[in-house]
Amino acid sequence: MKAAPDTVVRIAYELRTEPEGQVMDSAAKDSPLSFLFGHNNVLDMFEKNLEGLIAGNQFNFVLTPEQGYGAYEEEAVILLDKSVFSHEGAVMEDMLFVGNIVPLQDQHGNPFQGRIVNLQDDKVTVDLNHPFAGKTLYFSGEVVEVREAHPVEIEHGHVHEHGDHSHH
């Protein structure tokens, strides 16, 4: 079966941000990445590069920053008061360290994440860019499996591993 809309695709892959650089993200053959093809679960151009492949096919492709996570935006690096990271009136100091990914909410209560890049006395600098924003992405790997998606997976818009449908 070919990777196409409404199929579940399982891949082993490695992601680098330099052609021969260190692996920045990966999934092994015994624990592959699974996604529902055609349901916006992965980057559009990532999916386009896998379309039509079958189990056993190797892949190797490059995505520009525009095809990946977009340009790095300096204005997405913001300065917040430490009080933003309070719970029951106390600043959660144990979560405030450079490199930590912290949960945040917009003015409508929608969750998102930021990465702490600097700490000052009462201020925290948070980078809201995706970690791969502004980076060229070098993907290589193998298609492990392609199968027809179950109707409930299509309805929910994502893969249900091991028959687990209990979350809805």
C-alpha cells in the first residue's frame, strides 16, 4: 500500500539541521513515528516527500525553513515577569532554568510553549519560536509500514495505536 490520504504511515527517520551534522530528532524502526496521512499531523512538504512510498522504501530529502517551521523571528523572543510563573502565589523557581520548555497561555487561554533563554533578577526571557525555526531540515529514513486507516482514526484525525480509542 502506498502512502496517501487516509493511510497510517510509520517511519524510522533521522533529522539533522546540517547535511552531515548531529541528529536533532529521530525515531527508530522498533518505535517509529506514526501519523495519519493527509490530516495536517506533519509538515505539508514532509508529507509530500513521502507520498506514494511503500514499506521498505528509503527516503532522503531537504526542507527549507519556509517549507519547515518558518523564519526565526526576533520579535518572538519576549521578556516576562517571573510572577508569570507563579502557582498559589509562589514563583516556581524549579522550572526556571535556561533551556527549559515552559507551558504558557495566550489571552484566550490557548496553550503553547516557550523556551527559556535568559534569566535576570525578576525577568525571564522566553523564545516562542519553534526550535527548528530558521533551520534547513535534512530528513533521511525508511518507511516501516503503510496501512489503511481505521474509520475512527479518520474521524478523530490521528492514529490510534494498539486499538486505544478511550481518549474520546
